[in-house]
Amino acid sequence: MRVSLEWLAEYIDIKGLDLPLILEECGFPVESTENVDGDTVYDIEVTANRPDILSMIGVAKEIKAKTGRNIKLPNIYLFEKEERIKDFKIQIHNYDDTPRYIGCKIENIDVQESPEWLKRRIKSYGLNPKNLLIDLTNYVAVETGQPLHAFSYSLIEGNEINIRRAEKGETIKILSGEEKDLDNDILVIADKSKPIAIAGVIGGEESGVKKASNTFIIESALFNPVLIRKVSKKLNIKTDASFRFERGGCYSMAEFGLLRFLYLLKKSLQDVKIFIPIDVKNSITKQNIIDLDFNFIRKKLGTDINNEEIISILKRLDFIVNGNRVIIPDFRRDISFPVDIIEEIGRILGYSKIKERIFIPEGCYAKHNNFYTQYRKIRDYLIGLGYYEVATLGLVSKMELDIISLSTKDFIKIANPINQNLEYLTPSPIINLMKVIKNNVVKRNTDLKIFEIGKGFIKKDNRYIENDYLSLLITGNDLDKRWYNQSRKVDIFDIKGIMEYILHNFGIKEFNIIKDKSNYFNPDQCIAYIINREKIVVAGKISEDLKDHYNLENDVYCINIDFNRLMNYIKYKSYRKPGVYPSVYRDLALVVDVDLKYNDLLQIITSCNSLPFINVRLFDIYKGKQIPDGKKSMAINLEFNGTTRTLTDKEVEEVIDRILDSVKEKHGAYLREK
Amino acid sequence: MHNINELKNEIFQLLENATKDEVESLKIKYLGRKGILPSILRGLKDLPQEERKKVGKEANILRKELEDYFTKYYKANTTIQKSSSFLDYSLPGREPSIGSIHPLSKAMDEIIDIFTRLGFQIEYGPDIETDYYNFEALNIPKYHPSRDMQDTFYIENSDLLLRTHTSPVQIRAMEKSKPPIRIIVPGRCYRKDEIDPSHSPVFHQIEGLYVDKDVSFADLNGILSAFARDYFGTDTKTRFTPSYFPFTEPSLEMYVSCVFCEGKGCNVCKHTGWLEVLGCGLVNPKVFEYVGYDANKYSGFAFGGGIERFAMLKYGINDMRLFFENDIDFLKGIIK
């Protein structure tokens, strides 16, 4: 709401007041200040529950409540011996839609330019002056909050106005010249045969103010806010009037607004002939009365404000205090419950006058939240390992989804997206992380380690499923180029190492790794981690298609963890006293077939062991000179420990012999000659 | 029969006049794996018991003496070498490879930590919501003008939507348990806003709710002011001004004294000295009706704020888009 201070000063003395502060404490902060032809104009933010503040009088009343200064209401037209209109009918078809409709006939109107003072006010509100009649209706709307509308009398067919729902098939050409199709959801002002305005929203082009007319019907009405909002949404038309009506009009202001208009009209055009208005209204209007409970107010606010002060505040707000009851004026439709009174006392008293209290009640012991605890733990591990946490929007395009899937039927689409790039909810954070990689690579940051714990969304049998994922991506070199570093390109074993570190830190010992397939990954380098027969993690090299889509040169490796399911297996690690007896170490360089998997070797070694503790470390893989074609050498360091005693050479040699026999028998492995 | 004493004299005499290389070979000769002393010790098992004891003891003592000698000898020699070498201590140190927490998570953690210390428990809720939880049960009926403040994304071919705020979790939490209830809800929210320096279609909120007997504005003031002082600094002042949210009555905005100019007035606070940081209020009794709480018996307060804003104010970030671009150079942060 734009508030001209020059205009506001017509109703209340604002000298010496810190208006921005007062307005803010009332709940209507000044958003911006502008100078319009030497007049200061505030743009104040008005909440949806306070349509009364969309008027100069409303703003003045708030200042009055807060400061106790007097307010001067504007002059209105007083009827004496005016004529009644003959041969004109106004009919409200449904009082729920239209609680009140006042029509007033005016004659001898010369549609002329507005006087300077009026133009100045209209401009201060941000409108362009048009002509006296339109400018006056706008002036009154801003001054009183009551929108008015003028119809050319001669263009109202059949001398009747009907406020009714439109019929399917009816149309109207609105002021902008656009033709709109109407239907039964839309309330219209109609003459005998056709709609001439969309009620509370916009007038028709034909019936509007024309220079040639000199007789008009001025409408001042009250419409159902929800209905007006529906119509405005449905037709996609927003006007100053619809903005006001959908927030709710004021029963008495419909009359006051019209009378104010007539007063100003008569002052500007002496010769105007005004008829007695036709006022059609629902006579049953409810007065809002609320019980006044002083203790309730004190208790909810947490302050010891006394009864007199409460009454004084209510009176300044034009509330009528009658014993233990408060009668609410009809311009305050937002006040209907006892708690609403609390807000009024609080804001007029000033919340800063109320003390702080910190009380942690029994029964409010905050238990830890497992998701958050584990999220934070894994995040901190990864940060320590050089990974950057990122945050992405989680929305993707159809084009991106097409790379990972043949059809988008399993994905969740937004019906009204901002644009095509943000049309779908992402099935996992991977796609967005690829974008992060791209954005950084473009800026020449090519060595990246990033992760996000975010949601993935899919549709399954008409259910909408959200799941938390930890997605981690690496690309480029493993280390920065520095004087002390020898860096190399990252590969799938970087990913494996991180994954096993994560599992270890979460106390998960039992898992299998299998070869897997996924649309995100290169078919040759895709593995899955299986815990308790559940696939919890898919990892590997990002597919060429995805890589190409983001124009990436380097390979990208990725881990995608189903974090919700992983959480089911998280255990605290336990600790043990380290051994006091020395370990025995042996190195073996075994020559095996090139396609022998390390894991096969490892299984034999561990199954051959009969000693209390064994640890196997692979320290070299060698192919080439001294090794026959089709073979490779795997050098292994074995650590044995007796835990409660020192091992003898003999026992260790026995195990080594068993290992050598077994690998020879099963895989034809033999010791590499020194 | 070995005479260990003779052996000892012989060795130390040789060592006395030895060059550096000779010392090395003497060490191998006497202490090496196939050296004299280890051979003696290995041969002990073949000696008669009485002799075995004596020789074993003497040989072990000698071995220890020799080991000490060599340790001292090498230490003395290397020290001389080191002191003459050049150390360029201006070379950059080896950088540990450390990542970083996203500034939004950092702000979220700090805020969560403060509220959990004040006894608020973390609750989560779904991003995909129903109209009932996101609007209706929060006293925002269809065609209510306040729905304009939150332009909503809808899910195609369904009556679901993406939550526009974390407030639906208030309803879910109250449906689940009886008062006293004291929760915070961190989470992602969605609104149909174009991306610009102060808007994003996806953003984060933290929501709080406390319901019990006799909860008043003084409690709201106490908890939220304590939070503000803890998060923005001990000298931070708070101020509450009326606002409007359908699910609270009264509704308020909390302002904190500007963290950049300490209330003197600057560009960030538009020269007001105050920054708007969150919306709050006493729970509207109508909301209690939806969840079946007795509004005569219980009262409560709720609040909600944008994490992006908290992070921007605390870490001096002036463009919301930076959070979601994830430029590594941004994520690393700087020391001012």
C-alpha cells in the first residue's frame, strides 16, 4: 500500500512522529520510501488479514491507536430532498455472493480532466490520472478502501442491474479489450440481457466511462472474498479492486465510500444531479462480540498489564468495551476470537515491553535424532578426507532423465515448473552433482571430490517415495599439483577405499561386493555392496553418456549410498586391548594367472590359517619382465599373532606351507624366484 | 668355550681406531644376522648347562653394550651432518587434504545445536506434502489470500504439492504425540520463485514448536532472544513486530540488531539498524482443533526462519545463488 504523507496528514497530525517505527510496531513495515513531486510516499507492507489498512483512513486509525492522537474523518455527502430513481431495478441473486450492493444514479456529468489536487493524489498512489469520474472512484478507493465502479447509464440495457452468476457460453469484453469466456463460477454485474462487468474484478469495455455519456450509475458493493479470489485466479485478472475484495470488504464502508464520492463529486461539479441510491443488502449482519478475559490476556502475553490499560488500548482501536464484552467494529473482520484480542493488546502495548522467560519443562528432554546424528558423522568423516559438501536444488530436466532412463514414468513431475530445467524431482543427487562438477571444471577446477546427502524421488505403483541418498563423486587427480606431490588420476579404487572406510567407521564388517549394472554407470566398472542380502550401495565409473552430456573430459567416479537403509546396519565399533606379544611377518610373492581375483586368493589364505590372528596386505602387483605371459605376481605381506602367546617359527611355517599348497592346487600359483 | 671378555677387549680396540666404513663392517661382523655374537647365542643350546648360563649372560650384556655404542656413534655423526644442511623453512608446508562443510549445513548445525541445548528435539517430514498438512490444517483454507505469499509447486496428475514451508511437520508432530511437545524441524522447502540474489525455488527452513500448559509470549521472547544472542553474538538485541500468519495468533516478525553495523545503520539493514530474521507467534487455537489438542488447556509458540538468510548474515554472503552453484572456491571460504 502506497501511503502519501501529505495525504495522510489530512486525517491525523503526524508531526514529530517516527512513522516508520510506529507503522512497523503496528505490523506494517515501510518497504521503501519515494519522493513523488515533493511528497514523501511510503510503500508499506500490508498483511492479508488487514484489508482495512489498504486505505488512508485505516492507516490513520492505526496511528491513532498507537499514539492516542485524534483522527479527523473526511466529509461525506448528506442527502436532503433528492429524488428517487424511477424505472431502475437492482437485484442481488444470492446474498452469499453479494451481501450488499448500492447503486447511485448521477446526472449532468461532464467527463472532464481532474483538478490538480486530485491528480497529485492519484499520482502519489502510483496511478495515471484519467478523468474526473475515474480519478474520484480511485481516490475514494484509496482513501476509504472501498472500490467503486461507474457504469454509463445509457448502456445498461433494460434499466436493470442483476448481480448474478454468469451462464456458460456468455462472454464479456473487458476494459483491456480482451474477450473472456464466462461460466457459472463467475459472478457478474449484468443488465437485462448480458454481463456488463465481472463483479469485484473488472468492468466491461462497453459499459465503462465514456466521454459521450453524462449519466452514470455508481456502484459501491461488497462481494464474497473467496468467490472474488476464485474468479481472479480462474480468469487470471488481478486488479486493485480484486486485491481489495478478495481480502474482504467492509459492510459500512460500502455506504461511507459512496457518500464520500458524492461529496467530492458535488464539490467538483456543482451542477451534478444526485439521486437517492438504491441499497440492496442482506439485513442480517452479524456483530462480532468477544468475551473480555483480562487474565487470559495477561497469561498469553506473559505480562502483568492492568485492566485499565487493556481497556484504554481497545478504545483507541475503536473497539467498544461493554463490561466483560468487546464489540468489534465492522472494519476489523480479522478479529473474531479471544486470541485476536491478545494480538491487538500486544502490538499496541509494544512487544518490547514484555520480558523474556526461559523454561525447559519436564518431559521435554530432547532425544537425539538418528538420521541427523549419522548424517553429521559421515559428513565430518568425508570432510576430513578432503571431500566438499555441496547443496543442489534437486530438480532436473527431462533431457537429463532421458540419459538415465528410457521412460520418465517413474519420475515425479512438477505440474507448474519455473522452467524445463527444473521440471522433475531428481531420483538421486547424482545428476545435480554432475552439474556441480561441470560448473567447476568450466572454471578450471578439474580435481574434485564432492558429496551431498540429499533426497531422491520416484513414483512406484502410484506411491510417491522419497529416500535419502549419500552421493559422492570424484574426478581428475587425487592430489593437488604441489612441490611435494606425485599425483595420479583417480580410479575406481579411490571409490572402493572410501566406501570401505565409511563402512568400517559405521561398524559394518559383513558385506559383499558384486558386479552390478546401473544406468548411471559404465557397464565395465560398476559394483554394488550387499549387506544382509540388501543392495545398499552402487558405485563405479559414471557412464560415458552422462559424462558426454556434461562435456567432461576426465572420468568421474561415484558412490551412491541408500542412506536410509544403510542406517539400519550402523553399529558402534567396539575396541580391544592391543596384543603384547610380537607379530610374525612373512612376505610372499605369488605368481598367478592374470585373471585371478585377489579375493579368491584372500579366501584361500584366510581359510588356511589356524593361528589366532592373521592380517593380509597386498603390497604389489607386477606384470612384465621375469613373469611369464598370462601371469602376474601378487606380493602379499602376512601378519600373524598368537594374541595370548608368542608364536613359534614352526607354527607359522606350517601355515605358510598350507597356503602355498592350497593356492598351487587351486590356482596353479607358485612362489616368484628371487 | 667362549671367552666373552677377550672378545669384548678385541672389539672395542678395533672400534677405537676405525674409520666410518670400518665401523659399519665391524657392526655387521659382530652383530649382523650371521655375525659372531648372534652365532654364539644360537650355539648356547649345545653347551653344558652351567656354561650355557654364564656365557649366555655375558654375551647378552656385550650385545647390549655394542648396540648402545653403535647408536651413540651414529647419532653423533648424523648430528654433525644435519647442522650443516640448508633448510628452506619458507617452502610451503604439506597441505592436508581437507574438504569443507557447506555453509548452509554449517548454519543449520549451529542453529540445531542451540535449540537442542534448549531442549528442542529434531523432527523431519516429507518434501512432498498434501494440501491438508501444508495449508488446511495450518488454518490456510483454499482461496485464502495468504496462499499468494507462497506460490506453490504442484505434482502432476495428483493432488500433492511440494511443501512451501516446514510448518506441516508441526501438524504431523502434534498428531503423533501429546503435549508437552518441543521440536525443531530442519528441512527443504519449495516455492515458485525465479532464481535471483534473494530467491530460490528450493530453500531451507528451520521450524520450531513448543506446546505446553501456560506457554506465553514471554516464553517465545525468552527462547528466541536466547537463540539470537547465541547465534549472532551475546550483544544482539531482539525486537518483535506484528505480522500475519494464519497458523499463529498473534503473529510476529523477529528482528535482531544489525550484525554488520551493530545497530548504527548500514546498507544491509537499510539504515534501520535491524534485520528481520524469522516469523513466529503463539499457535492459533484453530490449529489445535485440527490436531485434537484442547485449546483451553494448552498454548504454544511456533517459529520459522530461512537458513539461507541466517547463513548469509553470519558468513557475509550477499547472493543466495552462490549456495547452489557450489563453486569449490566459494565452498572453501575465506578468512577476512
